Amino acid sequence: FIYASICFIPFSYHDIVSIDFASISPEMFIKIGYVIFGATFLAYIFIMTGQRLLRPTIISMYNYVQPIVATLFAVALGMDTFGWQKGLAVALVFIGVYFVTMSKSKAELEREGKI
């Protein structure tokens, strides 16, 4: 995150220095901090921890389903619409989840003598 922030500075420096930070309320700073720390940094740490502790199938399913949940929330809050493209994307995600859950592990293939 720090490296990405440093790389982003040349492109955003002009916009950042033109912000009137005094006009931003403390409540808005708390909201920005929540998005940066809670929704970005903690989510990233939890995904890395999950990859270490959970089976790869669970992590794959989580990664596949995450955009669907975000889309459903956006549609439910009226921030987006649900069209045929999103329906097709959801179907493709579920097909991917099906393939991940139906695939056999290396141990199962070794037991069957296929490796």
C-alpha cells in the first residue's frame, strides 16, 4: 500500500495540494480512515491470513463470490442497475465456483493412481 501510494503521488500531487483540509469535517476524516484502514488494509490482511489457514477451494470461492456480493449491494442501494451483462457475469462466476469445488485434490488423484 505504501509503495502504491508513493507511485500515485506524481499523478495526484496537484489535486492533493489544492484540497482545503480545514473544510473537511472530523466525521469525514473518520469515514475516509474507515475506508482506507477497515475496508482496504484489514480486508487484505484477512485474505492473506485466510490463504494461510484455509483450503484453497474456500479462498477461491470467496474470491469468486466477492464481486457478486458487491454488485448485489450496489443494486440494492440503488447505486447500479442489474442488466444482462451482470447476469452473464454472475453465471460465469457460479460456473467457476462449480469447477473449483468439483475438481479433485492432488491427494485424491494420487489415491486413484492418476498421478
